[in-house]
Amino acid sequence: MKWVFWLFVALYALALLIFLIGTFGWFGQEKDPLSGVFLMPLGMPWNLIGDRIGIGSAALALLAPAINAAILFGLWKRFGS
């Protein structure tokens, strides 16, 4: 479970970095409105639930993967190994 958690956190950090680079045009990159697309699958199902109740925002897309990371961390600590 430890490896699943750390792999998920690494993917989340990479997707967040791509989002920030594409949104703000860092490192000479053109601004891209679709740079947050990699955060969407990491935040499932919270992105879908938020969209259905009307909270579809950039903040939800940024924080939804953190909920999944917290769940994986809890599972890692509870079931160990």
C-alpha cells in the first residue's frame, strides 16, 4: 500500500506541476487552457460528484486528488506494509 500511495502522490505532483506551467506560462511555455486535464482522472470520483452538485471549479480539480491521497494514506496506515 505504501508504493501505491507514493506513486499516486508522485503522479499528483507531476500533474500539478504541468497544470501550473500551462496555466501561468512558466519556462517560456504557451498558456494552455487544457493543462489541468491530467488532474481530472486523479480526482475521480470527487470531480464527478462536485460537478453534479454544482461545484465544478478549478479549486475542486486541484483538491480532489488530495482527497484520494488522504484515503490512500489512511489505508496504508490502517492495513500497513
